[in-house]
Amino acid sequence: MAMIEQEIKERYAVYCGDCIEVMEKLPAESVHLSVYSPPFAGLYQYSSDERDLSNCLNREEFFKHYEFVVRQMHRLTLPGRMSAVHCMDIPSGNTGLDTLYDFPGEVIRLHEQCGWKYVARYHVWKEPLTVRNRTMTKSLHHKTLVEDSTRCSIANADYLLIFRRSGKNPIPVNHPTGLMSYAGERKPPADILSYRGWTGNQIENRYSHWIWRQYASAFWDDVRLDNVLPYKEARDNEDERHVHPLQLDVIERALILWSNETEIVLTPFMGVGSEVYVALLQNRRAIGIELKASYYRQALKNIHEALERQPAEQEELPMQIPVKAPEPADWPSFDAEPELADEPKAR
């Protein structure tokens, strides 16, 4: 195995290496939730490593490679549990006469082929002027509207696709006192704050009901797009395309909705550690895998910051997992003279 580096602690295990090689060492049905953003089939390119999904020659090669990931995720996930995949439509370019490739549709079809059930698609809204200023997309320019509005397009949403693993979930994800906090720009109305943590009849829990109305919507229109982990230091000269981590609000919503405290969250494309970071803050355990060394190093910084930020009362909660799941000693370790990856070859 070409393992470059690793850090294994009681509450998390992170690896710098190929996600397939690491996942093959994990026991079946040991993960309670996966949250991740795969490379977008050529839209973003992160390295010239031949094992990097973003470095595939074409879409056919990408999905052939990605299928190994999806099948491993199915093997590792507890029956009836969820996988949350962040993705988007892929524009053909920025000429002003561009088309969109239905990347989410291909992701859905691949998951269904691998035994997953497609259950939901959340739209993460983006403000058009902000997108235009950041990407300089010609189809969003007001000038284009003035000259020929047939060349105009939209500020495409991000999507969070939700898949359910086949089988019956043996451990319900429950919220006995309702939802306790809201991840987003909106503020809960002042007159419902007293219901937070309501222990009575949950029909009366106006605080949790308000949050659930926001989360149950197919359109998440108040995700804080700038609420992301530091990532600029992780960039290097090999980064050929735009890099931007997944918003922390999106990750927190996924973890709260589809996992219990102390359960294991897996991200096979860790990047700068966003999913692991939020998992630790929300009192989950986490396994993260990242191929690119500079991203891995930044992820470690972010993970250590999460541990420093976590309230002391959460740190004292028991970490036992009530199902067959890898304990820290069982997480794959490659301490014996790790084999360094060969120098990546540019395509």
C-alpha cells in the first residue's frame, strides 16, 4: 500500500493515501454515515496523481474508477443507513453559449447500480451576483442580458444527494427532545427559543418544528457559503483548477439528520478535513482519507482545532458504539515502514 502518512486517535483516524486501499481494510457494515464531495468528473482537478479521480482522461474512465468507491461505501455502511454526496451540474465552459452535463444524474444511476436507494436531493442556493463575481461566468453578466438574453443562464445550485443503503436500519437515529440547533443564516424566532430541548409532548416543540421546516425543504436557501474551513494554505503549484471546501452548514445538517452521537462518519475524499471537523464538533467519530499531501496536512490542522474548540462536556461523553464497528485499535494502521507513493506522473 502506498500510504504516505496517518494519524489514529481514539475519536478519529485520518489517512494520506488512496481511499480504495484504505477502505478495503475496514470491516463491513462498520460505518454509520458517509458525507463527501467527489471530484466532479473533470470540472476540478487537484493533482496529477494517476490515482486521483479528478485526473481521469474522460467521464467514462472517471465513473469506472468512481464505481469502486461507491461499492466499497455500500460494503462498509450499516444496513439502512445513509450516504450524502455533494455534487453539481457541470458547465461545458465559459463561452456564453454553454451547456450543462447532468453529473448528479450519473451519480444517482451509479449508486442505484451498486445497491443504493436514491431518496432525496437538496438544493444549496447560491446568490447570482456573488457567483458571477467569483467565477466571471459570462451567462450571468447583466451585459449579456442587455445584448442577448438567450445567452443567459443561472447560478447553478449545489446538490446534496441522499442514498439509503439496502437492508433494515438496526439503530434508529432519534431526537428525543427534537432538533437542538440550527445550521444556517436564519435565526429562530425569539418566541420559540424557550422550547429548545423541550422534554414534554414533541407536538408542542415549536423550536424543533421550526428547524425541521427549514431542513425538510428541498431548497436550502440560507446555507452560509463562506462558512468553510481554511483551504488556501493547502493549495500548491499542482492545483490546476478552482478549489473550495464543502460548507460546514451542509455537513452539520447531514450529521444531525442521519447519525447519532458517537457514531462513525466516513469521508473518502477528505480534502482539508471539513467532514471530520464537523463530526468531532458534533460528538461523532470520524474516518477521513485524502490522497493529496498538502490537503491532508491542512486537514490535520483543522482537526486539531476542532478538538480544542469542543466543549468539555462533550469530550466526557462515552464513545462506545452499540454495533459491530471498528474500535481505534482495529482501524487500519500502516506503521510498519509506510511505502511512499511514487512521484506522480503528469498526464
